[in-house]
Amino acid sequence: MWSLCKKELRQFFSNLTGYMAILLFLLLNGLFLFVFPESNLFDYGYATLDKFFELAPWVLLLLIPAITMRSFADEFKSGTFEILRTLPLSKKQVISGKYFAALVVVVVAIIPTFIYVFTISRLSTGGIDTGGIMGSYIGLFFLAAVFTAIGIFCSSISSNPVVSFLLSAFACFMIYSAFAAISSLTIFQNSLGFYLDLFGIHSNAIKRLPGFQTSIGYYLELIGIDSHYHSISRGVVDSRDLVYFFSLIVFFLFLTAKNLLKR
């Protein structure tokens, strides 16, 4: 597995494409945080990186599909997937090798952003919220890990890297923000007890349960990544959020294994 991982890393950094992807990620973040007036940290007036952690998921939403789109698509297109199958590696090891290679590239892109923490701490006279920033970085890592798993899965669907990129970007967008947007619709603000009444179920014992007093929109929001990402970003690493992220990673890697089995 690790030999395949190192091969993928060498292939990614063997040309300018890999370096350009990381450079564009850092450049785009730098422009938004230190140049553009509407999101400039210096004009914000507070020693915080909230603007960065609000922006980073949207940049990663495009960066990670660009990194993962060739993982399996190029193997299918060039016919080297058949050679890959002859190696003494299990299907699980092949998927894990490609997944960890892509995740390492994403982490390499995120690490230089620690200079933002140093910059803000040096410019601030009252100190910064170190716990909140570290929690936000943990949340950003798990967000990137989920996006990478989605990208690997989408790359196993098509032999066309561009199609894999578009599918991955769309899937990441949907699972990150679509559920939060849908949950805000008026129709989903009613509680489960309300819908029991609509169907003629008037059991007060059931409707008094805590889960039936909460709006459906709350549960829809929990399905999306956005709520769990912002939950960790508060500086509190909740085991429920960790289980959610790990479940999504395992789920999409499992789907990738199913796709490879069909081939």
C-alpha cells in the first residue's frame, strides 16, 4: 500500500501540475484574506481566522477534485488498471494507497496556512483564541479527508478525468452545503409531531419524546458536513462529529471498492 502511495506522490509532484494546484490554493486564500477588501483580515477588526475557515472549504471543494480526478480515471483510460490488478496488492490496499497519497497532498497544501496564525498572533495585542483555531484546523482536516474520499470514489466512476472532476466537485458541494440550505426551508421547520398530526396519529406519548419536538430541518442539517465542521470549529471535538466524518470516509471508500469490483 505504501509503495503505491509513494508512487502516486512521485507522480503528482513530478511535474508542475501538482505544485501549481497547491500554489493556487495558497494564492487564492492569500488574496481573499489579505488583499480583497470585503474579506480582508486587517479590516475585520478582530484577531481571528474565522474568515479563512469560512473560505477554505469552498477552495478545497475545487482543489481536492483536481487532485483526485486522475486517481483511477487515468488508470482506466490508459489501461494500466489491468497491470495494477496483477500486483500483489489487495483491492483494499490499492484504494488506501491512492486515498492516503491524495490526502497527503491536501495536507501539504494546508500546512503553509499556519503562517496565517503566526501573522495574526504577531499583529494582535490581546492574543488569539488558540483553542478555537486548533479546533478549526482539526475540522478542516476531517473535511478534507471526506472530500478526498468523495474524489476517489468519483474517479472510480469514469475513465474521463474531467467528468470525475465535475462529479466530485458537485458531490462535495451537495454534501457540504445542500442539506443546510434545504433544512432552512419553511416546510422543514415543523417538528415531527406536527407531521404525525397530519397523518392522523395523535399519540401524545410519542409526541412528547424529545426527538419528535425537534424540527425536521435540524435532522436534515445534521446529514450535511457543514454543521459538523462548524461544531468542531468551536474548539470542542465531539465524538459524534468524529464518528460522522469517519463514517462518511468509510462509506465512500466502500463505494469505490464496489465500483472496482464491477470492473
